[in-house]
Amino acid sequence: MGRGKIEIKKIENTTSRQVTYSKRRSGILKKARELTVLCDAQISIIMFSNTNKHYEYCSPSTDIKSMYDRYQQVTQTDLWSTQYEKMQNTLRQLKQVNDDLRKQIRQRTGAELEGLDMDKLRDLETDLDQSLTTVRNRKFSYIQTQTDTYKKKVKSAQEQYNTLTHNLVALEMKEEHPIYGYVDNNPSNYESASAMANGGAHMYGYRVLPSQPNLHEMGFGLHDLRLA
């Protein structure tokens, strides 16, 4: 049996519509390439899907612009006149806006005030006052920010200075008033070993010789030999 005739109408299902478009688009582009080769025809095709994605084909012997130029010559049609007029109108509007802005800038500097009436002069004065207030507030904000930053730097430097001064004074105190202790040759004397362990790096040890028995018998602890 032959295939039934398909009714030509919009396919409502989105997926089916996209699949059909893809297949038929490929078929059209294939036919265009075949016509170019078999018949030495110059063909230009531009297609846009409903998702605004475009596809195009142009015969290798020409280009799309040349095809449009030939079309305008043959049909006596100007494809660009409408677009050109729109561009010219847009350009004129932009020039007018630019001229107005430049004039406002000159008036803000005190130039071209002759043509302004009292209302416009009053409006200009108000605008200048508002601009001056904005600039002044920005200036004060900048000064405050810089002042706060400098205060933090000064505070940090002062803290560092105080720390260094404290450490220097402590170091000078240790150099002027060292801590003294003694070391007994008797390894069983716990106080002697403990004194050296607790005395730290600034302790000066005096070793008791065997010829000094009186010092061995005195039994002084480390605290008895410290200098205040």
C-alpha cells in the first residue's frame, strides 16, 4: 500500500515539529547542493527556525551579498532603503541628544546663559546646588575614610612601639640584675640540679670545688644565692 497523504498544517507537538523541521531542512539543503552541481545554478537559501536559529546555504561560485545585489538589479527593488532611513533617523536623534548634553555641560560652567529665562536659570541653579552638595559629601566621606585609615595605622604603630619599648626595658633589667646560682658536684643534691633547671638562660652557675667543704655543708638553696 502507498503512503497516505499528509495534511499540510502546523504540527502542534513541539518535539514532532522540531524533528520534521530538521529532516526537511536537510532535504532542502541537499536538493540545493544537487541543483548547484547538476544544473550549474546559483542558489542562496536562508532559513530561521521557530527558535530563531538560522541555517544558510550559498552556491560555492557566489556569495549571499552578491545574490541580493543581483536580486535588486533584476527586480528593481531596494532592499536596504527602509533600513537605511531608520539608521539615519537614529543617527539624527543621537546627534541631537549629544548636542543637548554638551550644551548643558557648557551652561553648568557659566557659558551660553543668555537664552535662558528665569525658570530655566532657577532650575540650573538648583541642579548646581545639588551637584555641589553631592561633591562636597563625597569629599567629606573620602576625608573621613582616609582619617580612619591613618588612625588605625598610628594605633598599630603605637602598639608596636610600646611592645618594643617593654621588651627593651625588660632586656636591660636582666642585663643589670642577673640571676646567680651554684652547682654542686654532688650528683645526689637535688636542689642544685633543680636550681639550674629552673634558672633559665640568664643564670650564672658557680661550681663548688672539693676543697671547699664548708660550702658543701651549708646546704644553701638556689634562692639563697640570687641577687635582688
